[in-house]
Amino acid sequence: MIHHSRGVIRQGGSAELAEKIAEDYTEADIADQDMAMLGFVAKLTIEPATITKDDVDTLRTNGFDNRAIHDIVQVTSYFAYVNRVADGLGIELESK
């Protein structure tokens, strides 16, 4: 199981859903709001320089207010930073 899959399960999702999201979130049976958020997060992670006002407006159209959008950007950016620090230092995940 991927490390962050535990969060999906804690929030009431199944292990199968967590696996599907990890494999390809676009094929997962999730709410439109979640799909919009994950699309934004993927773009911010993979192609951050291509984010536009339209991307942010898509989040608003899907029910996210300014605070939620801020939080999405902050959490995505934080995880990118922490992962790069860990990778750069050769840190491996602890097994549980």
C-alpha cells in the first residue's frame, strides 16, 4: 500500500479506491469536486509553470473557496518540497 493511501482509508474510502487513485485518479470513482482538485494538484506538481487563472477558476466552479484553494496549493507545495529534501538526502520511508 502506498503511504498516503492510509489517509483515503481513514476518511472512509476503501483500500481498492486508494489503490485506484494511486494508479490513475482519472479512472477512480470519485466526486467531480475531488477530480477537479486532483487534476489541479497533478498539474501543479508536474507542470507548475503552466497553472493559469482558468485552473484556479475551475476549482472555484467546483466549490472551492479562496481558503480551500490556498490550502490545496500549500499542501501540494509542501509535499513537493519535503519529498525533494528526502530524495536529495537519500532518506527512505520507514516500514510500519
